[in-house]
Amino acid sequence: QVQVVESGGDLVQPGGSLRLSCAASGSGFTITAMGWYRQAPGKQREFVADISSGGDTYHADSVKGRFTIYRDNAKNTMYLQMTSRKPEDTAVYYCKVVARGRPYWGQGTQVTVSS
């Protein structure tokens, strides 16, 4: 089993910065890809960004230039650096880890952007 835990969610003002973390733990697994998704109230979960084991990244158009995904393979940890926050970024942010040929999801961390 692979455990996935997100952290770092908070209440921030518009334009502020925040960094989310996602840590994967367990035994006998190799992570292939990791990614961030988010779900706003009343909306479906949407893709934010992902990163391969080799470091290739892809960001959704809605966050391109404002958010940056990166990872520390030695620690099985992934991060999402968010800048220039907007109220529409308010959502529960989920981490997805792909290992053993299947996805594992965390419980999510709440990010609220409000003045």
C-alpha cells in the first residue's frame, strides 16, 4: 500500500504565495508520475499540473506562469509553488501518485484565497 499525504493548505490573500507538499510513503514501490488536482465547491475535480519521474512537467493553462510543480525523488515528495493567487484558485487540492501501475490519492488540503 502507498500512503499519500498533502499539507500546506491555508487561507491566503489574493496575490499571495503558498507552497503545497505531497509525501508518499510505503514499502517496495517506485513512483512513476505525480500530479496535483483541485476541486472547487460545486465543480468537478480538475487537473492542475503533473511531473514525471524524469522531471518533465505539464501545467494547466489556468495556472501556467503562476504555479510551479517540482519533486524530490529521494524523499518521494512533490511540491506545488503557487504565486499570484486568485480567488478562483480556492479549492481542495489533491495529490495523485502513480505507482505499481495504479493511482493513489491523498485526502486533500484546503486552499482559500480571500481578502
